[in-house]
Amino acid sequence: MSWNVAIAGITGAVGQEFLRLLEQRNFPAQNYKFLASERSAGKKIQFAGKEYTIEELTDKSFQDVDIALFSAGGSVSKRFAPAAAADGAIVVDNSSAFRMQDDVPLVIPEINADAVQKHNGIIANPNCSTIIGILPVWPLHRANPLKRMLVSTYQAVSGAGWQAMEELKTQARDVLEGREPKPEIFSYPCAFNCFSHDSTVDAQGYNVEEMKLVHETHKIFNDESIAIAATCVRVPVFRAH
């Protein structure tokens, strides 16, 4: 079979990774549509030996699209993913927008691939730390159900996108040349520094990233009895959590 594929958020770090993987795996796509914000519309992009023009992401972008890959942030996904699904596309969303909705499957193929069949047009991709944290734990859980998990993650700035990686590069240069680093993407300087994952902390002292890991694990494992305590830290490296 051959598919018509749209990518929303093509200019971001994950959008570029989508392209690399689609080309590497020779994905059987008939046509591609590359979507981004108005400021990127009209720019040219090279992919698999062809030149494409980036189009502005709108409600009308998904006519005749079979698969829509979203990685443009939660607010964009909430705005446009339902429109894509309404036009008949299957949306695979990389943001947190739909992960905990009851009618949206949250899928790690090596754990719960069958859950894909229950979609109503949208399939959610789990958080990065959840995926790498629980994938090796799944066979242990099947053999002997887990009672509790203590999880620590040390997460690269790439998780916050290409602008965060540029900020780390600039701040590292500033520090080494004796200047004060100026945080813009993060609340704290990221160069030569570690800090609690840059998100709101709740009354129990857990940040949003830590609670994502808790709730998403329960949903993917279909087991809310597992006691999970997570610590998620941002560290000053470009890639690889």
C-alpha cells in the first residue's frame, strides 16, 4: 500500500527526525505534505531527492491525507489534530495533548501495539522519559507484576526543541568566555548546570514531567496499582536522555 502523509511541525527538531526516519526506512508514501506556521510557509525543503514547499498548517491541510504526524506542541495539536481526524486522517501525535484521554490509545508498539486498533482518529505517543524508562521494565512486569518503581531521568535539552539546543550552545560559549549566561527557553541557565525539569511543581513536590511518567505508565501497563516515584532532571547535553 502507499500512503499520503502530512507532517505538522516540519521545521522543528522532531519534524526533522521524522524525515530522517521516513527516508531511512523507505516508508511507502505516495505523497508528502510538509506543514508549519505561517512564517515558515513558502520555504523549500529537500527530502529523498525531491524539493518540497512548506505549507501553512490550517484546518484545510488534511484533505486526502491518510496519516498525519504531529510534533508542533500541545496547543497546535489540540487546535488541528481533530480537524485532521475529521478529514479521515489517522493522527499520530507526539505532544501531551491527548495522552490521558480515555478514547485515545497511548502506544509503545513493543508493549501495547494492539491498543492502536482502538483509536478514533488520534493515536498518542508517550513522553520521551516514559518510553525509555518502561520499555525494558515491561517483560519484568509480565513475568512478575511490579509493585513499585523508583525512576530517575537525566534529560538532554533536545527534549525542549532546537531552540533549547541553540541556547545551550550560546550559553556554553558565554560561560567559557566569562559572560553571564542568559536563559530564555529555560527558567535557569542550562550550560554547566542541572535543575529540576523545567515545569510546574505540584503540592506534593513533583514536577509535570515526573507526573507524566507516573500517569502514562499506569495507562500503558493498564495497571494503576504500581507505586511510582520519579525524579526528572534537565542536564547540559544536546541529545540523548
